[in-house]
Amino acid sequence: MNIGDAAERSGVSAKMIRYYEEIALLKPARRANGYRDYGQADVSVLQFIRRTRDLGFSLEEVANLLALWRDRRRPSREVKRLAAKHITDLERRISEMRAVVRTLKTLADQCHGDERSECPILDDFAAPAEIRKVGSARRRAAKRS
């Protein structure tokens, strides 16, 4: 099948398929005439890549997971270790994002949102980190831990 068919079946754009070939996540599928030619195995690899990317794995992690997937004699503990590390990273990022949401909510609550030109949100964005009012206690506590 051509790249368009592979893209449609896998849910990965043709542009991304070319990129995955470029970075060696997917082996280039070339016929003698130079055209790309994909089989069901290639579509399966693309679906694997898409799913892992949808779950937030980095390209390096995807490459590691692909190598483990291709090695049918690999121990599952290595796959679980990578998944557990990713979970820890996601939980850390979620915590950071929740702190950002709290900060923005506090700033939005302080803004009158009317015809006045003064805006605590913009003032906070422009303030040096040492004197920001919102979130500074949290940042100091995070640095200590």
C-alpha cells in the first residue's frame, strides 16, 4: 500500500510517517522504483507508535518500547519499568500543571476584568520572580523539597 493508505489505516499522517522513517522508528519501505510500499506489519508499527505517542511517551521512550515489542523474548519487567517511570513523570507534570491552574485562578480572581487598565495578571507576568505575590510561597517550598 502507498503512504496515503498506510496513513489512513494507522491514523498517522503521511508527514509523520516520513519523519518516523527519517529518525529510524520505522524502516523505510521502498520499492525498486523508489516509491514507498507499506504492508500490514508497517501499519501495526505505526499504530504502536501512535498509541505510545498518544499516551505521552517521548520519541526516545517510543524507540525503547518498540525495541522491546519487537523482541519476543524480552522480560516484561523492563516494559513495566518504563511504564512506571512514565507514570511518575506524568504525575509530576500533573502536579505542576495543577499549581499553574491554582496560580492563574488566583490571578484571575484578583483582576477586576472591567474598563480599568490596571491588571494584576499582567503585573504578575512582568514581575521578577522574587517579588511575585501569587505562588511565591509554593515556589519556595518546592525549592526546599
